[in-house]
Amino acid sequence: MSKKVQIGKVTIGGGEPIAIQSMTNTPTSNAQATLEQINALAARGCDIVRSSVPDMASAKAFKTICEKSPIPVVADIHFDHKLAIAAIENGAAKVRVNPGNLGGESNLRAVADCLKAHHVPVRVGVNGGSLDKKYAHLPAAEAMCQSALEYCAWLEKYGVYDIVVSVKSSCVRDMIECNRMLSRRCDYPLHLGVTEAGLYTQGLVKSAIGIGSLLADGIGDTIRVSLTDDPVKEVDAAAEILKAIDLYTKPYVEIISCPTCARTEINVKELAEKVREYTYGVNKNLQIAVMGCIVNGVGESAHCDIGVAGGRDKSALFKDGKILKTIPNDELLQALLQEIDKL
Ligand code: SF4
């Protein structure tokens, strides 16, 4: 089992619930815009958020962001160790660095000293696309694994042991294989993700396979789904991956909706989406069905707490597998929401 690492108020590793992460895409120098996005992500279930700190203006705004954020904020740093130090001093719950690009040993040591002084953990991030040339002769997964462990050893040399490791590749198979190797060769918590996964559908599928297959084998402690899209969708996708393999530990509302067919009598997609939107943030375990017809709808979703099955002019509202009443279709959404509120 991996060791536990504390990221602000969130503990990862050691069998703790898998933490969902995302990343802001607002300019970090704009604290207000970044905080608005962080609040939206937190409301959707994001546990830890990361923001890039590319310059000192961002490092300054980062202080306000950390103070006001409802969830721990991680600073993403490249190249400039002074930015890492500024972010740690300004309240970062963790910093993500590539120890190989901080400009040499004395800079890394300065960052390590600052991490220890502030009791802040670090994520060692290795990206398949930017590996040291000395690993070029190795297969990609082995190369990423060796590189990550070498970076961990550098930090350990300076007394830093609160480490989270991530190896990311846009190749799902390499990412899976490398994380399997790491889980055998170290006990640091693993941050899972497929990098540059792409637009929504492609990114979702690659992440679900890469992250999901590792989690199903008990590997991984925190996850980030990377999408070329609204970060809120990353959080939704991460939550769905966890739910699909029974690793989501918070209460949640599951919407069961039929795929529709020639029997469909109502706009299932629109109704299901509205119910989905309405029930984000409802802190209860519920299953709500939206089914297109009465012929199969009630029977197919009999296990749900509540639901509707479409009819031509009126639809059936059912609870615990039994029809409660029939409702004119134009009042269906309202009636369903009212019943949900009563649960
Ligand atoms: S529930 Fe009815 S409308 Fe929906 S897919 Fe099944 S048969 Fe078709």
C-alpha cells in the first residue's frame, strides 16, 4: 500500500478515498477569475486543484487564491525554482515540479529546504514527451519509471519524503505499464492521468481506460482527467470513472436513462440532462430513472428510487418500481423535481 501524504486538508494514499483533481485554465495572475473557476470545480466534487505559476505576478495572486480557495491549491512550476519557493511561501498545499528542469542541484536543494520548512509535499512529475536523453535507449514505460525514481532519490537526498509521483504519457499503454512498475518499485502515492488526452470524447475514453484499469487493480491514489474542454467536465469525468468501479465514496445521484428507440414518447435526453443538472450537489445516494416508454421503462428501472416512463400525452411517475401517478408531459419535469425534493 502507498504511504499517506497530506495535501492541505486532503489526505491521499494509504487507502484513503481517491482524490479528484483538476487544473484551472484562467490566468493565475487574475485571482478573482481563478477563484471563480476553483469554486465551480469544488462545487462539482473536485478535491484538489492545480494552477500554473508561470511568473511572479501569478505567484503573488497565488497567495490570495490559496487563502480563499475552498480546496487545497497546488502550484505547477516549470524551470524557475524562485517561483516554486514563492508559491510555497504563499500557501501552496503542494508543488508540482520536474526536478530535472529547475536549473541544477543548488536550485533543487533550495526548493527542498523550503518544502521542509513549510511542511509542503511535492509532486514529481515526469512526462513521456520530455524525458532526459540518457533514457532514450529504454522502452518508454521503463524510461519514465527510472526517471521518476531518480527524481525521488534526488529529493530524498535533501530530506524530502512527502512525495507524490506522476508519470504521464499520451500513450495509454505506456502510462498503464509505467504506473504498474512504479507501484512495485516505490510506495509513494501515485497521481494518475493520461496527458494531452485530447478533445472530450477521445480524452474521456483514453482516461477511462488508462486511469480506470489501474484503479481497478488497486493502483493510484489521486486522478486527473485531462480534457481540451471546460475543467468542470474533467471533474465530472473523473467522478464517473470512480463511480463506474465503485471507488466514489461521497453520496451521489445516479441518473439511469434509456438509449431511446422507436417506442420513445418523450424527450429523454433533455429531461435526463435537466434532472442531472438539478441533482448535482444533492448529498444523497439516489437512483433516478428517465425512460422513454411505459412498455419497458418501469420494468427496466424497477430498482430505481424514482423515475418517469414516457407515454404519448401523459407519462408515468413511479417510485420503488410502482406507478405513483400519471402526469401530463408538459408538467413532467416539474413533477419529477418535486418528488426528488421529497426524497
Ligand atoms: S425504455 Fe422504451 S423507449 Fe427507452 S429504449 Fe427501452 S423500449 Fe425504447
